[in-house]
Amino acid sequence: MAEAGLFKGCEAALIIHPGGENEVGGTSLATHPLEITFHGRSCHVASLTDSGINALDCAVDLYQKIKELKKTFPKGAIVGTIFTEAGTAPNVVTPKATIRMTVRGSTVDDLEGIILPAIKEAAQEIAASYGARVEMHHYEPLFKDMRQDKQLLDLFNDVMTEFGETPRILPDDEADGSTDVGNVSYEVPTAQPTLQIGLGLEAHTPEFTCAAGSDYGLEQAIKGAKIMAVVALRYAVGK
């Protein structure tokens, strides 16, 4: 929607996320998940005439290289890695191996300009050293970091307090997740506070799911809608 320009002409964008406490402020991490597949050449592991090209060796080397690269990345960088394809039989040299990564950075510039290029360059160098072929693609779209609007945050803090909630004010650089709302914040003034639906909950857990569907969770959803309505009205009047 942001890429299509659907927010152009809007004065602001508001959203409330449920959570384990009331929070106003902070940011989110930019993320652009990456899949890398190495293509080698299969042969029998005991062959006396052909050693093949082991794609799994390429993937393992990249995994180890990423562990080293993490030490050089800017603050806030996160790379979570799994193997989704690593061979089918131990007596056959693996012809194809795939790694999937969630790759995150404090800002889009860090992510797209430093972190991802370093990973992609490492993958190409490793493939070349083995004589393998490498394919790379982003299996999810880019989520940008959040640029929260100060005026909207101040309004949310006031209105949430009036509705009986006590928000914790987060530092501008505090982030513990990623969201496509970050993309919206690059197009229009945006704010995303958190409204408590249960004490000390961690998001996206079974306990969180139960709290979201509870009577109290539904009451808080309605309260959140009212809070956003009041914030929108005051923002419009203030402009």
C-alpha cells in the first residue's frame, strides 16, 4: 500500500499493537529476509574419479562466515539462519543446499547498504571457491524501520493516560521487532503505541493468543479504537 502511494494525501496513520505493557515511542528494525541456494554437482562420496561439488559445504561455510560478519555489522544488526535444504542421503555429495535468513538492521541504510551486501558478497565468493552456482532472492518484502511522529506520540501519551493507562516512554532507538508499519511511516506521519492486554506478556506466544481472545483483550481492543479516535480528532484540530 505504501509503495502504491495509497497513503499520499493522508494527514496521519495510527495503529495500536496489543502487548504486555503500555508503551509509547521507540522504533522498529528494518528487515528484508533472504534465501540463498547453492547448486553443486552430485556424485557418490566414495567415487575414486569424481569428488563432485558439495553444495552443503558451501552453505555451512556461509553459515560460519555470517557468524564472523555479525561482529563487524552496525549496532542493532540481527541475522537468524536456518537450513531448509541440506541433502537427502549421506552417501551422496549434496547437489543443492538452501539457507533462509531473517536479516535485520537498525535502519534501512544499514540493512540495504552494509549488512545484506556483505552477506551476498560472501555467498558469491564461497560459491566461486567451490565452483558452485549460487542463487539469491528475498522471500519477503522489505520492512523499513519505524519513524514515529513526535506530535502523535505526545497525543497518544496524553489520551492513553486519560483512559486510565500509564504508558512507558520508550527511547527513540529501542526496537524489539519489525513491522510493515515502518514503510507507512516513511510516507506519512505515523505512530504505533502498545496497549496492554495482559501483564508481562511476550507477543506471538500461546499465552498472548489467549489474552487477545479474552474478555479483557476485547475490552482493550475497543479502548484502543477509542484512544485512536480521540488522538485523530485532536491531531486534526491541532493542525
